[in-house]
Amino acid sequence: MGPTLVFDKSVIECLSERESRWLTNLYALNRVPTLFMEILANLKKDWRDGRAPEGHVQGLANKIPQIDVWQNLHHREIWYHNLLGYEVPMDGHVLVPRGERIVDATGAEANFLGRSPEDKAMSRWVEGRFNEFEGVLAQRWRDAIKLIDLVELGKSYRKVYPKWREVAPDLSSIQDVVAKISSGRTGNFELLRQIINTLEPGDIEYEKNVIRNWRMNGRPKIIEYAPYAVHCFSVNIFFSIGIASDTLSTRPTNLIDLQYLYYLPFCKVFVSGDRFHQSLVPFFLRDGQVFLEAEHLKQDLREIADAWDTNQDGTSGTMSFVRHPLPNSYSEKVWDTCWPDWRKQFVDEEMPSTEEQRKKTYARLRPMLDAIETHTVAKQGHPSQWDALLNPDPKDHF
């Protein structure tokens, strides 16, 4: 399992099941909420190929591995708390809900994170099982997209400032403008209010709480106080200026695709076959991050699948067959950028563990595994509200 990867629906549509099964051999997958909803929304899409909508969703779900995949927290929940002063790690790792403290018989502690509601739903989709609530969610998603009018939005921006086409004629110019706005040149207080009104408009009480907490913390620079909120604000401002200057397309679904950029701080690799992402993502990458073309990832995975088909000797499973990129592959270059010393950590990978070593490892882990099992059994049948809505069948929680 290598660098953390965020991927959009275009990637899943691009890959075959034969190729996608090797994803987690090379990457840790961050399945963001936007992707989950885009897949679900296919339940209410008007398909013209004769297949039932459920079949399309099932087909996409089948291409996403069921293990080594993590569901990121929703971007709104993250920026909401970040503006209230809560720290948000932006180190290229998946941001998951807080787990539960587990203590085993030896006194050892662990932070346990069970299956997310989305994990359970995806497992059902693989089996072709759906429920009424998912149909309602899918319809609401598609109805919301129909209400998006970016043409009118661009006109409204130009009424406020008619010179956007002159000031920001290309994406690089937009990046310069956004950098100036996000730096707080107009003052930290004014920038904080702009961010609040952009991300959480209309909530006066929340705005008061944010400003009060910022002042209590010594009125630091906003990029230091709420860096994730600044990132999302910058993404939104970049898009708004792009629409106002006619630099970006007014296709309604671009507003959905934009949401994927909110999750850039929680990955090392962003992969897409979408032109919108190909244009915008590079402007928001940090050092050590990479944008990977979907077709290039497909080529890497196809080569691994071919190697498995032709060289399988029956002595290794898929997880041990490939643990790092093949030589001269696109993913090797990605790993070199995101994880420069990865080769040192794989020096001993060809040394198989002995039966005695495996027994010792199991014996060491056994108390914690027992504690986790006891905890899981005790929690069965007590899902969260969101979990119960998304997975109403009691058997999905056992």
C-alpha cells in the first residue's frame, strides 16, 4: 500500500475490473464523499443502453476494492470545525472520523475504526442490493444539479466587477489574483469574514463564534488559524473568477467536480481523466503531490494484470504478487515524487517470513484482535443515525 490516492468517477469508468483489482497494491485509496454520491446518483440517471440503473451502480461499485479503502470526512464538516479553531492535518493522509479506544487484556491500547456507513452501502451495491432512501438521495442530487446556472452566476460576478476578463484572462492570472486575496492583504479580520460568508453564508451565530475564537487565540494570520478553510475558500474564489472571466466552462457539473479539489490536502496523488480536473488541480498541488492521468494509471494496472496472468506460479496471492510499482511505470515516477525513499523500505520484502515468525506475530496480536471482536459484537445493532438511514436493513450492521 503506497501513497494516498484520491480518484474521481472518470477513473472508475476508465478502468476494467481486471485492472482495478490491483489499485490497492500500489495506493491507499481515499474514497471521498463526492465520489460516493456521484456513483449513487446513477440510480436516477436516464440510461439509454437498456441496462437498469442498478446495474450501472453495481458495475462501478465492483471496480472499487473493498479493503484498504477509506472514507474521508465530508469537506463541510472539516472546514466548519477548522474555522472554530480545530486543527486539521493536511499531510496527504485520509482524514477519517475519530475512532474508538480499545484496551486489550495486556493493557495495550489501539484506536479502532469500524466500517463506515458508506463501506456497508458499497458492499450492498456490489451484491446489487439498494433501498428506497438511496433512490431519494440520488434524485435530490440530480435535481440539485439541474438548478445550477453558472452562466447567470458569471454575469452576476461581472456586474460587481466588469473587468475580470482583463484582470484574469488565463488560469495563471487567476492563480495570482487568488493568492493575493487569500494572503489577507485587506486585513485578517476582513479575510476571515470573507471566508465565513463564502463557506457558511447566512449563519450569524456561527460567524460570531468563529470571530470570538479567533480573537481569543490572539488574532493569528488566517492561513495559520484555519489553513483548510483557506484552501477551500481559494478553490471557490478561483472557480468564481474563472466563471466571471469566461476562462472556465459553465457546464453545471463543473461545480460538482470542483468539490474533489477540497480533498487535495488528504492525498499524495490525484488521478482523473476529466479535463476540468486536468486544468485546475495542478494549481493547487503542494510539494510532494502529483496529478496522474487516468489513462496512465490504467496502463500501469493493465501491465500488472498481464504479469499476473502470464507469470502466476501459484505460490503467491495478489497482495504479495506486487507491492510496489513495476520498473519504468508511471506509478514508479509518482512514488519517487511522493515517497522518495520507498526503495529502502522494500529492501527486505523478498525475505519470506517463517512459520515460527508468523505464529509469534499472531500471538502478539491475538489479545488486541480479541478485544476488537468483543467491542464489535457489543456495538452491533447500534448504528449512527446516518448509518441507519443509509443501511436500514439490520443485517448490514452485523
